[in-house]
Amino acid sequence: MLKAWIAGLIILLNVPFAWSDELKVVVVGLFNGQAVVEIDQRQRILKVGKTTPEGVKLISANSREAVLEVKGKRQQYLLGDHIGSHYTPPVEQPVVSLWPNNGMYLAAGSINGFSVDFLVDTGASAIALNAATAKRLGLDYLRGQRIGVRTASGSEIAYQVTLDLVQVGEIKLYNVGAIVIDGIEPQRSLLGMTFLNQLQIQHDGERMDLKQKF
């Protein structure tokens, strides 16, 4: 029942993007025939032979490396490699490793310092909490913008909120968007893409590794 409810959750959010004058590219995801690159903090999903509006072309890709063409030059890049003349090696960021439990990835974390058990859900556009959890966390969610969401059990009323701090393991993110559904669902809080989009997600067999980007 929980899986069916999760699969039906559809949330549409507007996400602003900031562009800088200097083109900066980071390889954040690798797959056979595809790569995810972050260009000036905006993610692009590239298939082999395709070129982004910024002029970054994917020549080839597998789970280990990608060949990118930038300004007519081709070079191999591994996950996390940067493109740019002013690159300095990043500070090592925290990693959280998760293993499936009955096909689901569960993570112990906290919101604003209060413990929360999460279900990792890449199909949810945002962190999603039920009303009881929001009240336990002291969130005055009824002041948030009211929106409608569709779930497997029908239409629900939800409220947009901003969480001061969300932590999973040593990964800490601040000012994270979320929704509170005014009901009993989801029974386990969903760790959605407003959090996961700011991480690198890798799979090694059944293990899922979450790594903070910045």
C-alpha cells in the first residue's frame, strides 16, 4: 500500500536557476549512453550526440566515464570531474550509504534538529511530510502556500514550506523546500528531489550512495 501511494505522488514545483558569466561544467551522473552534467549550477541530461544550449556535446558515456566536447576539444571525464581553466580540487564531501529494505531505501535523519525516518523517493519532487509529523516538528505549515497534489488514493491538499535544516548522516542542507500533506499520508516522510537534487546519487550493486556536492 505504501509503495502504491508513493508511486502516485505527483508534485509540480517551480525551481529557479542562477547563471554565471563563466561557463562551469561538472559531471554529476554517468550511465550507458547518457550523462548528467551541471552547467553553471543547472543540470542537463545528455544523450550521446546531443549538445546543450551552452555548447557541451556528449560524445560517449558509460557507468565509469564520459567523453565531452567543449569548444571543439574532446576529453574523458570521470564522475565529479570539472571542466574549466580555474578548477581546484573540491573538498571531500560526506557520503551516506544505504541498502534496500524490502525494495525500499530507508534513511534515519532529522529536520530542524528533530529526528525523522525517511523513505528515499526519487519520484517525489519534494520532501513530503504528513500533518502529524509537521506538527511534531513545530512547523506552522498552514501559513504556507496551499496547493493540490494527486496520490494513488486521490487528490489531497498540501502546503509548501521551507525547512531550515535537513540532515541525513553527515549530509546537511539548509533552506530545503518541502510540502506538508494535510492528512495521514505519507506515513513515512519522503526524501524527495528538493533534497536529492543537491546530491550525487550512485549505485554499486544494491547499495545506494548519497554524496553532498558542495
